[in-house]
Amino acid sequence: MACGLALLITPTGGTDALLESGVNGQSFEVGDSSRLADLILMLANDPARAQTMGKASRQRAASFSWKLIANDYQGLFSQC
């Protein structure tokens, strides 16, 4: 995400929380190699779409910075 690439993920292990389907990437079910191949071809055949999704991924990654996380925790501790 931070490298500015579109996500192609399986919805396992929490990765689906990183995905805004159609915005910063797409998902496919575990073992569905045909769907994965279709998604790769879609991005390869539409570089503008791949670039737009990549930019959205980079912006989404910025919301996971340590500084933002620390500020969230500080706010929680202040409420206690």
C-alpha cells in the first residue's frame, strides 16, 4: 500500500480491513487462481485504473502511521 500499488488480496487474516473494494484494489477467494489472473489482467490492461487504485492505497496507508496511532491511544488514555 505504501508503495502506491493496487491491492489484490484474499479476505483472510484481517487484510479485508485494508481494502476498499474497487477503490484501492480487489479481493478474490483463496484458491481462485482464475479470478486472480483476471484481476491481474484487468490492471495490466488498464494502467490508469491501476494508478488510481495505487494512489488510493498510498493514501489509505498514510492513515496507519505510528504518529496517528499514538495520538489515538493518547486520546483514549485521556478519557480514562
